[in-house]
Amino acid sequence: MTSAPAEPLGARIRRLRTGRGWTQRELAEPGYDRGFLAKVETGSRPPSEEMLAYLAQRLGLTVDELRFGRPPGVAVELRASLDEGYRDLEQGRVADAEARFAAVAKQAAGYHLDDVECYARFCQAEVKWQLFDVAEAQEALEHAGELAGAAPPWLRAMIVHRWANCRFQHGDPGPAIARIEAELAVRPLDPDAELCLLTALIHPLMEMGGLHRARRAAEDGRRLTRVATRPDFIARFHRQASQVWHATGQADRADEDLTEACRLFASVGFDRDAARCRWARGYLLRHLGRLDEARAELTTARDQLAAIGAEEGFAGATLELAEVRLRQGAPAEAAALVSGVRELLSRDVEARGEATSLLGQVARARGDLETATRLLREAFEIQTGASLHGAAVSTALRLGDALRQRGHLEDAIAAYRRGLDSASGTDA
């Protein structure tokens, strides 16, 4: 890979001239005299913008290639390197990807390629996201955002998408949704960028109870898939839209979307995301009561995510597998699965609430109603504090049932009422 230059502009002009076997007069004339070019080459006189454009044209370069010492085609070369590094990241070669992204970011900065540097910084944020370091990922995304004005629309949209993911994981879904909707309000957007932003809206809206708004986003996104060009963006949309179809009783449609998403991710070598689609399909199958199929799909997803070092996905798939095993009458195995990943889950407020609720269900299945009550109450507080209304309603129902089993009827009624309050506080 070409390294960033350190030579002065005048010395660069002299090197390019002599490399072509030209005299100063041959390069300078007819636009300028030899003496003026000599002063430029020694650095005693800076060239005007007009002269720089003239010299660049004579040398067969763009002005910026001459000004910053960019080899022709270096921007294309660096973008291709980032694309390759992203595939490394998706296939678990995290260290290789991280080293590549850092090198490209440095080179792009040296060549003043703001759009390429922005992409490299975004890729560095993706490494942190892959490592489940949400705080570092958000910080890296904010650094990428400093150069987003030079970036193509799809990249600006992806920066917002991931930033919103980070805010959601920190328990701030409101600001996440507000920023996505603000970006969507800015026109014109290209189809890939708009699809990316609509995809980012779906999960936070659903967790906050905004099913109707999430469905509108899914319907709008479905139309965009006909004109969008990036298969990874189309795949992410299908994966997220499946949640809407599942929630609205369209299980076959949800399964079709997940199958298509998995196919598209595999076609571009995005192994991590393909495995996450298997995880999502296991979740769907669990809700359909097809527990043996769900267990097989989640076990495969979990193994694939572990093999590529995707801790966040591995932990999430493990948690879902634990839910399946609990339903299959294996509470001890379910508890062991949750305990094995609980440290990883603690970094994600949504997963932390889900894990605590699941452990409460395990305790209830074992007949330990006091522990079940404590854990379910803790899970409910986590979920309501993070505005995860849908999950909070389910937990409130379980908490009320556990309290009723203990004979605490007034407390049970209060728990049911809090669940209703959480549901009524959601978007219509």
C-alpha cells in the first residue's frame, strides 16, 4: 500500500518533472516562464491556484493529486482496502481488520481524503461495536461524524444508524429515535441512505411500544428495497422488518425476510450478520412454539458467533437459547447458560433486563417464589428505566403472577397495573 508523502510541494513538482525527463522550460511554457517555476520548485515562491491547476494539467494529474502528493487512483485503492477489512471483521479476523483500518485512516488523513478517512473512522467504530465496547464505539462514531460532510449519503446514514444503536444500548431510545427521524426529515436522501435510517428506527420503536410507527417504517423500507443498491443494507432491513411482521401475526412473512437476509449477508461474506439472522430466526421459531427447531437454529447461531469472536451476538443467542431450554423443561441448563454470559450482558441494558427477567422465571419454575419476585421486580425497573415498554409489560405480568402465587394479592394487582401503565404510555 502506498504510504503518505512528506515532501514539500515544490520538491514534488521537481520530482514529477524530472521523472518525465522534462526541463523546467518544457513544463512551465507556454503558461509560465522557467524562472518562476524554478522559484516554485525551490520553495521560495508558492504557486497560485491558477499555476497549480496549470502544472497539474501538464503533468496529467488532478489539482489535489499534485497538491497532496496523491498517487492516481489511491482513493479507490484505500476504499477497496476498507471494504476488504470490513469483510475480515465480519469473518472474525478482528485484529487484522483493526490494523488495516488504522493504517488507512492515517494514509487518508495524509492525503487529505476526508471521505475515505471518515469511512476508516467508521470502520474503527465497527471494531469497537464488534467487541461490544459500546462507549468506545460511540466515541469513534462521533469522530467519524466530524468528517461526515465529505462522506457519501450511505455512510452518513450508517454513522447515524450505529450512533443510535449505541444510545439505545445505553438505555436512551428517545434521543436515538429523535436523531434518526431528524436525519430522515432532511431531503434529498438516496435510497440506500433512507433504507438504512428506516431500518435503524424499527427496533427502538418496537421496544418503546411504537408498533404502528415501526410498521410504517417497515412498509416504507420495503418499497425502497426495489431501488436500493447495497445488498448489506437490504439484508439489514429484512432482518429488522421481520420483527414487525412477527409482532403483527405474519409469521410466514417474517420467516421469508429472515431467510432472504441470511442469503444476502452470506453472498457478500458477512458471516457475523448471517449468524445473527439465524439467531433472529431462532427467536421467531421459539415464539411460534417450534422449540426443537428453535434450539437447533440458536445453537448453530451461537457456535458461529463464538467462532468469529462476536461477543455481543454470542451472548444474545445464548440468552435466547436459555429461554428455549426453560420452555423445554430444563431450568438448570437455562440458568447455567445465562450465568455463563451474564458479564457480557451487563454491558447492554436491554439484554441485562431480559437476563434478569429470565433468571426470575427460572426461580419461579423451581418454586423459589421469593427469589423470582425479587428478580422480576429488578428486571421491570431496568426495563421501565430504559423505556423498554414491550419487555416491561411481559415482565410485569410474570411479576404479578409470582406475587399472586405467594398470596400477595394487593401487590400482584399493583404489578399488573404498572404493566398496564407501561403499555398505555406507549405510542399508538
